[in-house]
Amino acid sequence: MAEKVTTIRERRQLTLPREVCEQLGLSIGDRMELAVEDGVLVARPVRRRALDALKEIQEAFASSGLSERELQAAGSRVRLQIAAERYERKR
């Protein structure tokens, strides 16, 4: 896609071109994360950050060598341990 130019409006608002929104799958009301990196404005859809985090978790799981059943069993043990510690302290 060719570069697009937009104007900063009076209230510091930008209008994203339709093509950009379509490429990113953005809809009205979606949230964006803004950052300045090396003097460049970088705008990322917030859900994209969540999807990137999920991808990292999936990759870590895949490289761990654990089966899904082993992971679930370990999670159950940890939840039971945390619950026991929490409720024993309250008594």
C-alpha cells in the first residue's frame, strides 16, 4: 500500500484512511497504543499486543516439551497450593 498523508486536527485528532483501517482490521471504537520510537510515531492496535502475547505463550508451551495434560495437572496443583495458603491464613 502506498503511504497515506493525514492532518492533525484542532483537537490533536488524526483520521486514519479507510485502507489502513481495513488492512489492520480496525473498527470504530477500537483502542490504539501509541509510542515514539527513534522519533517515529508507532501506533499498534491494543488487541494486537494481546495476540502477540498469546503467540509468545504458545511458543513457550510448544518448546517446553510438556503435554497439555501435564500442563493442566501442574496448573491444578499450583491452584490447590495457592488456595490452601490463602484460606489457611484466614482461619
